[in-house]
Amino acid sequence: MVLIAAGCQACNKVTIKAPNNFNVTTSKTAYKTGDSVVFKFTGNPDNINFYTGEAGRKYDSAITGSINIKSLSQPPPLSYVWKYATPGSYKAVFVAQNSDVDHVKQVVREVKVTITP
């Protein structure tokens, strides 16, 4: 009986796959302060979080300050627009996740953007 129960649990196991088909692009890498930077997406992960690269919103320093772009119940966005107010070089980071109750698989995509006055 124990073998049958164990076998049934293995049959019902759901495998979560990382959203490896998720990618982010921009039309260029340099923008002026206040320009709309359009980040274009491919793929359809369950969740997308965005770290702008600005102070308090950097992925490297702390996993806080993200902007949730998509959650499971929302349709996949084709793009997301952000305006940088301060000149500088930024590493925009997008974290895409697929998940179920017990597991999370994610990919991290980076786009470098330069903002000039």
C-alpha cells in the first residue's frame, strides 16, 4: 500500500519551469533626462518585478524597492515605460518568476541605460 501511495504522489507532481523565454529590450541605450524609456518584453512569466537601478531601487544592493509589473492574474504586458529624472548610468533589472504554492523559479534580465542631461 505504501508503494501505491508514493507512486500516486509522484504522478501528481507538478514541475515548475523557469521563464527562460522572458527577455527585455529597448530601442536604444542612451536617453535624455525625462525621456520615456520603453522596455519591451517577450515571454509570459507569472510575475515580473522591476528594479530601476536608481538609489533605493537597485537589485544588487538589496532585494527591496522593486516595482511589480505583472502578477499571476494579469495578462502579459508587451512593454513598460519608465522616466529617469537624474542623469547617469543605470542597470535596469527585471526579475521574472513562475511559481506554485511550493516552488519558485526565476530568471534575471538586465538592461543598461545611460541618461544624459
